[in-house]
Amino acid sequence: MSREDAVHSVNPELATDDAQRVQAYRAELVERIGRILPEDGSVEPLKGIRLFRCC
């Protein structure tokens, strides 16, 4: 059992908080990528980082 799992087993509210935080980060990432690449295509916002969108 990892330290994080042990902490969550003692305080399950932390697991819920962590899950909500991860979901918020994911939603923010989706929004930011959508602003950079609103339509099908590709973009290289930083050298070596390529984003592709299709369908």
C-alpha cells in the first residue's frame, strides 16, 4: 500500500478531494487544448509538442 493509499484509507474525504481536483485539471486541459486547436488539424504550440485533432 502506498503512502497516499494509506492516507486515503484514514481520511476518505481526501480521496474525494483528489478525484475532484484531477477532474478539474482534466477539464481545464481539455478547454486549453480546445482553444489552441478548435478545428480538425494539427499545431505545434511548443517545439517538439504536437497536437492533432480529427473527427
